[in-house]
Amino acid sequence: MTDFTAEVQGVTKRYGETEAVRGVDLTLAPGECVAMVGHNGAGKSSLIKLMLGLTTPSEGRIRVLGGDPASAACSPIRRRIGFLPENVAFHPNMTGRETLDFYARLKGAPRGGNDALFERVGLEPAAIRRRVGTYSKGMRQRLALAQALLGGPRLLFLDEPTTGLDPALRQSFYAIVAELRDQGTTVLLCSHALTELEGQADRVVVMNRGRKVADGSLATLRSLARLPVRIRLTMPAADIDDLVRRVGEGAAPTRLAGGVVELACANDDKVGLVRRIACDGPAVHDIEIVQPSLDEMYAHFLRREAAE
Amino acid sequence: MNTLLIIAGKELREATRNRWVVATTLLMGALALTLSFLGSAPTGTVGVGPVEVTIVSLSSLTIFLLPLIALLLSFDAVVGEIDRGTMTLLLSYPVARWQLLLGKFLGHAAVIALATVVGYGAAGLTMAMGDTPIGPESWRAFAAMIGSSVMLGAAFTALGYLASTLVRDRGTAAGIAVAVWLCFVLLYDMALLGLLVAGSGIGVEALNWLLLANPADAYRLFNLTGFKGVSSFAGTAGLAAHVQLPAPMLLAVMAAWVAAPLALAAALFSRKQI
């Protein structure tokens, strides 16, 4: 099967005694944006290094773009891969333009496209002429993204791409990622800023201590996690007891600040509960439905993992 | 081939930027000029020209200085890039590890070559403009000294690369580099001398081999015994008669001291888990 951009089968990576990656299976399809989440040291970066061929697996098999990324003949594969490492560093004495030229030459990408790349990631012409040593974190990250996009990659690894970026920059960052994904590029995003991944990722992979503990779309993970949905109602405090008596079982009320009461219920009961509140509940000023966030689901999967 | 040049070019450009090239060239030039002026002073009836005097004093100083510069330039080459995080990105590019190592080495060797040729060449130029006529034999000796100095620098650059790939920590790599310099440049000759003085009865044959086991000694022998005019002044004419090591062999030894550490470093580097 060559339909997958990357295939990881039963891969384990040991560094001496410690196991950084343990028996991970993972497939990445074209045009898919996959978010990999996990604590520091959960094995995210180790897995990326394995897929880049920087390290070789202790057990298992990896195929990237139809070949072994660590083999001697991997150059054609690597030309089609973009990588933005965590804590990216450049040679401080080279200018932005020289840096990108250097990487473009190494990758065999035409240097004529560099100006367009600079513009795409939002680096000003004045900044390009300056030495990288004078760059701010945000500018360095833009340059890092520019080098990752060299040569139009089919597979893009972004390791903690948005740490240290301001919100506006994050948005333009994800706009670029979405654009690439729509063009058929596979994007693997690593982050622990979970909230910003919502809406960006087609699929979420949760890693913990080297193991893959969950893999699926946000909706799949939600139903797997069976976390309660919370319904927040703004209403007069006097009516709360009345409400609980009427909408009844399965909904545990909690009083929040500002005259808000929160009811937690299972996802399947959500619609029924809302109907009961609307039809025969007391007068409600406002109603808000809060889905479990990625943060909560992540915490849930880790708890489940710890319990096993 | 192209990849090697790209990496070497970047390394050279960077060394130019952070003033390594300028600093070493100025240092070598100042050293060579000072010694050549001293050498131009009347040398009495010994019957040697200013070039020979300069070669003897300059090569003796080169032995101490050039390995130090080469090691300082190279000990950080691999371990430093891993430390700063630039290595991970570089290795994700379509570049073989040996290409990366060799390319960087070529860049650093070019820095040494540039500094040596320009610095020592300036001294040669001032001597050529002096009043004393200088024969072609002297010029050959001077050119040979510049060439072998570049090789000496390359050999110690290669040793620095080996130190840099061997360890995971910059401090340790720096320590190894200093130790390499101390051992090969200072302690080795002292130990050899001690061995001779103690009269342990090692033969000429064994001494020859021991001298070859050190690139600095090979360099010294090549410059001080290789040319007749030089050896008569250096007081090594007697030694030259005894040491049966022809110049091509000494050069081959120095070349081996470039290739062997570099090959070992490349082998270690390709197995390294970054």
C-alpha cells in the first residue's frame, strides 16, 4: 500500500534503558492534518525523529513516502519532507535570506521561490537582510516555517510550531497549515497548546510515556471518552431548586459565579435535557452548551492510562 | 560533490562573518612578518639566506600555534551544532552524514589554508622585495613550508572533529582538544627526549616510527631536514643524515593524519543517535 504518506508499524525506540517510544502504530494519509498531543517526554519528538530517519527504530518498521527514511538512498524522500523542529536554531551570523538560500540549495529547491516564501510567512524585506541573531522569537519561527515549506513538501512535521508566537501570528500560521492541507500535504502537528488545535486537526493522536493512548477525530475521541457535556443556564437563583425538581435525574447542578447554574449530563442525554428545560423549565435568560475540551479529553485519557 | 561545496561554502562564510578568518590571518601574518624581519638581520658567515632563517623559526612556531588554532576552530564543529539544535534540522535535509562532516571540514580547512597562505605569503612577499637575492631552492623550501603548514592545520582540524563527534558535551570536547594539543605538541617530544636521554637503547628504526606517530613531528622533520640549506642552519643536518625518512613519506604520513581521524569521525557520526 502506498496510499499512506507515512506508516509506522509496531515501532519501539530505546535509548539505553529508557523507552522513548513503545509499540506505536500510526498512519498518515495525504491531505490530513494530524495533531499529536502529549506531555513533555511523551515520545512525540522521538517519533518525529524516527519518521525523519534521524534515528532508527529498535523494533518495528517505518515507511515514509514509500521508502525507509533512514536508508542511504533517502535523499528523494527527504526532498519532499518539511520539518520545523522544536526550539529551532539558525546560524546567528547569516542573514535571513542567506539562511533560506542555504537550505534551498541543500534541498535542491529553486531559489527563485524564496521571495514568495518570505512573503507567505510574513517576513518583511528589511528583516530578510538582517542577521538571524537579531531576530525575535516570532521572526525566527517565521523563518523556520519558510524553510519547512521549501520545495513544496508532501509531508510536513511541525514540532511545537506556535510556542512563543502572539495570537495574530498563530492564526496566520494555522491559515498556512490549512492551505497546505487543502493542497494535499500531510501535516503532523505536535503541541501541548491543546485549545488552539481544536478546529485545526482532522485527527488527534494522544501520546503518553511513549505509547499511543488514543487516535481519532475529535468527535470520535469525545464519544470514546464519554465525558459529560455541561449546560450552563443563566437564571434567577430562586428558581434553581424548581428547575432541578422538574428536569430531574441525570443532571447534577453546580452553582457558578454570576447567577449561572451548570448541569452536567452524558452526551446522549443532551438534546432531551435541553428540550425539557426549554419546554417545562422555569424562565431562563440564557443557555450555553459546553462540549468537553481537548484539554479535558487529554486529561481523561491520561487518567485512564494511569488506572490500567 | 555539490552538497559538499554548499556546506563548505556556508562554513567559510560563517567563519568570515564571525571574524575567525580575519583574526587568524592577521595573527599568522604578524607572526611571519616579525620573524622574517628578524631573519633579514645579518646572519654573519653561516652562509644561509633570510628565507632559511625564516623557515626554521617560523616552522618551529607554527608547530605550537597552528594546531592550537585548528583545534579551537574545530572542537565545536559537531557537538556545538547538536547542542544549539541546528544539527537536527540539517540532518532532516537530503544530506548524508559523511557529506555534512566532510563539507564542514573542508570549510574549516579552507579557513586555515587561507590564513596560512595569506599570512605567510605576505612575509614571503616582503622578503622578495628585500635587497638580498633569494635562490629558487629557497623559494621551494618556503613554498613547501606553507603547504605542509596547511596540512598540519588540516590534520589537527581532523583531530578536533574526532573529539567533537566522540562526546555529547561541548566542555568535554574542549577538554579533549586541549589534551590533544598538549600531548602531540608538548609532551610527546619531551617523552621521546626522555626516552633517548635515559638511554633505554631504542634504535634509530624505532625512533623513526615514533616520530611518524605524531603529525607535528612529521611536519618538523619535513621542514627542518627536507631541504639542505635549511637543515644546515637548523643544526639538524646531522639528524637529517640519520633519519631515513624521505620527504614524500613524511607528507604521506601527514595526509594519513588528516584522513584517518576524519574517517573515524565520519563513522562515529553516522552511527550517532541525535
